[in-house]
Amino acid sequence: MIPELGHFALILALLLAAAQAFFGLVGASRGNVAWMRAAQPAVAGQWVFLLLSFGALVWSFIQFDFSVRYVAMTSNSLLPLFYRIAAAWGGHEGSLLLWGTMLATWSIAVAAFSRSMPLPYKSRVLGVLGLVSMGFLMFMLFTSSPFERLVPAAAEGNDLNPLLQDVALAIHPPMLYLGYVGFSVAFAFACATLIEGRLDVAWARWARPWTLAAWLCLTIGITLGSWWAYYELGWGGYWFWDPVENASFMPWLMGAALIHSLAVTEKRGLFKSWTLLLAVGAFSLSLLGTFLVRSGVLVSVHAFATDPARGLFILGFLVAVIGGALALYTWRAPVLKSDAGFELLSREAFVLFNNALLVAATGLILLGTLYPLFMDAMELGKISVGPPYFGVAFLIPMVPLLLLLGVGMHSSWKRSHIGPIGRLFGVLLGAAVVLALLVSKFAYGQVHFMGVVGFTVAFWVMGSALYEPIRRGGNLRGLPAGFWGMTLAHFGVGLFALGITGVESYRIEKDISLGAGDVTELSGYEFRFDGTKQVRGPNYDAIEGTVVLSRDGKAFKTLHPQKRFYASGGNAMTEAGIHATPTRDLFVALGEDLGAGKWSMRVQYKPLIRYIWLGALFMALGGLVSATDRRYRAKLPATARAPGGTMAGEGAR
Amino acid sequence: MTPRRKRMIAVAAIVIGVGAATAVALQAFQENIMYFYSPSQVTGGEAPRGRAFRLGGLVTTGSLQRTPGSIEINFLVTDNAETIPVKYSGLLPDLFREGQGVIAHGKLNDGGVFVADEVLAKHDENYMPPEVADTLKTPQSAGGAS
Amino acid sequence: MSRYIRFLVPAGLFVILVGFLFIGLQRDPSVIDSPLIGKPAPQFVLENLDDPALRVGTADLQGRMYLFNVWGTWCGGCRQEHDALLAISRSNVVPIIGLNWKDDRGLARKWLNQLGNPYELVAFDPEGQVAIDWGVYGAPETFLVAADGTVLAKRIGAMDMTVWQRDFLPLINGTGGSS
């Protein structure tokens, strides 16, 4: 009964989404106030019914209702409660429902917290969100309902993929989706602006906190995924440049560009059409990510090929949403003209550099991700693009970006003027180089060219971020939240660069064969293998190795890497043993029994790896602080013109 | 200078900078494109010598060989028509098994042995890398009884 | 007009991208022809699922048209197609021979008891040796084998009534397989 209620709630949500789209868009274009007002209760209703629907699915999981096909596929009677709930989004159907629920949540947040926006504009925003939501709900109802029944019921579930049975990974998809879906708000603002042909830039102020919120969720989601990959996959890598990861990283880069560009549009009225394009682009890449991951175009075969209808539906949806927005852009954007030029070393110019470099990085990653698909479609052979390409493609825009970031942070609007820090730049950069050389030489014993470059930009960015707070001494009150957000996020970028440089330039790894009592040495640490034993977990059996870490003969830690075999069958899983300190991680993964009492092992020394995730968290925190800036909560400014009167033709003169 | 000219300079600087960066990136792109070959293509001489590529197929059942206690392993990869010996030293992925699909990255040595530096087996019984699936051939029925 | 061209660039790039994605989608691996089609089906002899003492093999199937269905209890698509297989079995058009692949004998028998058994015979292939001979790369897969032992058609992924009526029935009727 409960699953049927969930399904019914989903249908009602679709009807309400259609009402929201209709009343929002048609009401605004006809100037019918009653219709425009009707869009808001439709949003609320849609949200309530989607929550009910999602609740019904979670309930079916908690109750072990294996008569529901999706539950039988992704859960199991041995699965602990926490993972049963997380299993609700562990598969295709459930993750779509989660996606739809989040879209409705963002929509209702926009409806509730956008009192300062004029009614017609707000209605159009909600109308566009309603259209997007309709697409998703139709996709779910027509091709992949999570509430489909099995007759007769399965006696036992298939189990959640053991890889997914992990706390970080249970939270990873919701955060990631929250970010993906959050860009729909910026997208809806951009579409509403284009529909109205608005020439003012008030929309940029309205869109900024939403964009920051979406971007920070995406940051946390990606960080969790990376952290999970590090300790769960058994390779010790934190990023693999696989298509699924790239699909989340591209909207992130585009979102970062959008955040900066929105600031210029809001403050200076520049880059109007460019900012609109970025807003459309960030959400388009989110949808494209869904398409690549969900349709099976890139991963292929049995994942989704059993139902090519899904792929076609998603493609049609992409064409409607992105194609529609780009058509609107082609039609409306040419009338948007920037009010003024800008100086070469002004903040506007630095943001332009930032945007160009971030978009270039996005483009290069997109090329590497889609190129194999192009080759295959043209029947030119099967290829893959190796991770080293992505490393280079990412590095080339990032080094100049970070160098410019250090200066740009202190530049001023309108004028070619770098704050009081200007005279110190040479000193700061010199100090960063010297520090980078010293760290390379004395901490890691070798001067690796890219290592020095990486440390230099890392120290440079961190120093530059800290300059202003330090200069002001204790007198930090009165600085706006926006300033703190920027400082935190940019300091995070520096930490991130520090982590990447440390790992990429100075890591040491080896795969070796060890018998009980054997010792191997890595960067001054000794790893002694003390054999294996059998252990038993709630729904798995495992072989556990014992590895004692010591330095200069003194043991300081015992690690227990495991090889797990889940009761539901399938493949073995590697649980690595990790010892972390602020300066480095020691990583041990158990391989397999090689015979003759020996085991294969992977031992790794990963300097500074924690700063990658710490830096990302600083970036997310910076986004959070910025989003709370008081200015965004201000009432409608007097300068904002009433919408509707701003005709497209006006700007053509 | 007028603001307009300054802006032109800024735009030109960006175009040159981005252009140069793209050129370097495309160079890296060229170097990192990895072609995929099946054992039949390797036997037929299509695969490059001295350049890394990816070899895919099924791990022949019973072909796994290792000296007890050694991390080095030898196995055969087949597309059911031709077979290529593979040599690898390192940890095998959790999903590596005889009779299953595998993708190995490495180079062909002079003796016709594929020396892998990376072995991927990202699949389970429900899933096989599409490249591998496409290459699988069925044996000619003449000797096909098993 | 020329200033509009600049704004057409994103839309143009998107159209190209959609074109490629569409072509990519058309390359649906489930319709890739098996190299087996038109060739004799591989020979096999395996234990019977119900009784390890009995054998199931090509010899039992000589001179008859049959469906050869590869399945396992671990496979979601197999659960999905099970009702369709039962319906096909009830229609008595052609017998279904099962290949229980990389599975556990107890689980497989429990599955058939609970869900109903559409198979005339089930061969037990825990090691997957026969599946390799047949070029199987995932379950479920279904082959149609003619009375003379030639493979007529192959379905990768779950069987359903639409596919059955569209792709399989015409082949069976065309060769006079319904008897």
C-alpha cells in the first residue's frame, strides 16, 4: 500500500509541477496576478508530495519490502538500518527521486526567500523550475519508477553494492545532487532574465547566494567522493579522472567561474551576456553529467542498455532544456550591452582572466571526456584518454590562475589599482619561491621542478589571502561577510594546491610481496607485516592483516588492512589501513595470498594529502560565509526597474 | 590609452595566453590517447611496438601462473580467437578473476609478451567494459566442442 | 546581423554535441550482432541443475528448435525477465533451455521453486566455461537455436514480450519452428 501511495504522490507532484510551470510562465506573460500567485502554492504542493513519495520509498526500505522491485535490487535483509536508508538512493530510480525531491526543495526555498523580487520575475523563475521538474518527474514515471512491484515478491534482496556501503559514500550522492540541482536556480534566473529581456543587473544580486549555495554543496559532494575513493577503493588515489568524476567536476569549475562573473555583473554591470551564458552552462553541464552517467553512453552495456528508452528520453530532455535556453540566449542576448569598459589591472579584468582560465579548464576536460565517444561514434577506433592528459590539461590553466589570483584579490573595481599590498608583491612572490625551495629540499630531500612551482603558487595564494587580515591587525570588525568568504575560499585554494603538489611530486608507492615478519621501508618508515587472521563483520567475513609501523626502531601504530567478502556474494573489497598526520599519510592495502606464506601489499607514503580535502572544505566554508552576506537579504533597491517594461527592442537602438 | 584599447589589449592577452595553453594541452592530449586492441589485432600486427596501448579480453581460465610468494604474475588474455601472454607485477584489482573481462595497460615486448603496468577489471558478472565485450569472438565451431 | 553570429556559437556547439550523443546512443550494445548468428551453436555437456548425476548437453537438443537462456540468481535483469520467460514457456511455441551461470545450485533451485520454472532443462555452469564458448558477456542473454543447430538470434539484456513478438516469433514462424 505504501509504495502505491508513493507512486500516486509522484503523479500528483507531476501535475503540480505542470501547474507551477503554466501559472508561472503564462501568468507572467499575461500579467495575470492571480495566476502568478497560484504558482507558489503549486511549488509547495509539489514539494510536499515529493517528500511523501521519497518517504514512502525510504519506508519500503526500512520495512524490507522486497515486493518492490527497486528495494529487492538494492537492499538485503542483512543490511543495517543506516545503509537501508542510504540504499534508497543507491540505484538509478531512487537517485532520480532524490534528485526530483531536491529540485522541489530548492524551488520552495526560492519561493520562500525571494520576497524582494518583483512578482512577474519570480513567477517566471518558478515557471522555469517547474518545467525542469516536469521533465524529471516524467522521466521517472515513464521509464524508471522506483515503486514498481514484483509479483510474486522476492524472498531476499540482491543487496546494496558493497562498494556503496560506507558513510561518506552514503552522504556523497545527496550532496552532489544538491549541488547539481542547485545550479537549476541560477539557470532559472538566467532564463527568466532572458525571457523578460531585462537590461538591469538586479538579477545578478538575486542569483548570487543561490549560486554560492549550490556550488558549496557540490564542493562538499565532490570532496566526500574523493575521500571515499582514497580509503575505499584500495588504490590510494584521490582522483581518477574517470567520466563520472569529470561529470561532477565540470559543473564545479563552471560554477566557480559563474560566482566570480556574477559579482562583476552585479557591481559593475559588465559581462551581462557572458554571465547568463555561464549560468546556462553550469546547469547544462550538470544535466550532461546526469546524461553521461545515467544513460550508459559512456559506461555502456548492461548498466542501462537494457532500456535504451531511458537514454533517448534524457537526450530529448537535454535538447528541450539546454537547447531551449540557448535558443533564448541567441535571440535575447545580443541586446545586452555592457555599460562601460574597464581598466587593465582592475578587478573586472582579473575576473575576466579567472573566467577565461576556468572555462578553458572545463573545455579541456570536456574534450578528454567526450573524445572517446566521438571516435567511437565515427567508427575511428576505440580509444581512451589517459589520466596524464587531464593532469596537464588541469595544470596549464591552474598555475596562471593561481598566480593571478594572488594579485586579483587585492585589485579594485574600476581602477587599475592594486591595494597597499602592491609594493609587497615582489617580496611575497620571492618569499614563496624561497619557501618552496626550502620545503622541497629539506622536507622531501629533492628539488622537483613542478613541486617547486606548485609550492610557490600555494604559498603565494595563502600569503596573499592572509595579507589583508594581518595588515588590519586585530581590527577586523566591520568587514563584510563577502570579504571573509573570499579570504577563506582563496586560502582554501592555496591549501588545495599545497596538498596536490605534495602528493603529486613527492609521493612514494610500491607493490611488494611480504611474508609474516618481513619488513619494508618507505621514506624512513618501516612497515612490518605480522600475518593475517580471519575476522567477522555484521554482513561480511574478512581477512585482516596486521602491519606495524615504526620509525627509527620505535613502533608507533598498528594498521589492520582488510579484504572483505560480503555475505551477499560478489567480489572481494579492499579496506585500506591508513595512518594520518598533518604532514603525511601512510597507506597499506592488503592484496592477495601469493602462496608460500606471502601476501601482496601496496604501501604508500602520501605527503600532505589531507590538505586537498581540507582546502576543499575551506572553499565550501568560504562559499557558505559569502552566501550569508547581509546585502543579499536587502529589499528591492530603488534603482531596480519594474520588469515587463524592459523590452528587448529597447536595447537595439 | 582609451578604456576600449585597454580592453582590446586585455582580450588579446587572454586569447594569446589561452591559445598557447591550449596548444600545450592538445600536445598532451595527442600523447595520452591510448588505443585499445584485442588479442586478434595484436596478433595481426595492428598494435604499435614501443608505444603503450590497452589490451582487452577475457582472462583464460587456468592460465594464471605465479611463483609462490612472488608478486609477479603471468596470465593469458583471449578474445576466444587469439591469445596474448601478459606479464604484470603488482596488486591485482579486487575484481580480477579467471574467465572475466580485463583491460591491461602496457607495452608489447620483443618476445610478443604484453608487459602491463596497470590491470583494470572494473566490472562484475553484470557488467563488462564495452570495449572488451565488442572484441569477444566465438570460436569456430570446428573445434568448438568443450 | 554579424553581431548575432557571436551569440549563435554556444547553440551551434550544443547542436553538434547532441548529434554525437545521439549517434552514441544508437550504438546500443544490446543490438550488436553476435558473431554466432548463422553459425552452429557451440557444443556443450554440463550437469543438470536438478540432479548432478544427470547431464544436459547439445545431444539432448538435436533436431529441435529451442531458446537458450543464460541466467543467475544474482542478476537483476533475470528477475525482471522471468515473467516474460514464464509466458513464453506457457505459450508452448518453443522449449526454453536454461544455462544457470556462475551460481549456487541451492539458490538457483530455490529461485525456480518460488518464481516458477519456465525451463524444460537447466544446465549448471558454475565456472562459466560454456558461457564463454557462447560469447556471453553478461546475464541475461537469450539465444534462439534452430532445429539444425544454427543460432538464429540473440538478445542481450532482459527478454520482454515486445522483443519476443517483434524479433523472435517471426523467425520461429518463418522457419516452421512452431510445432
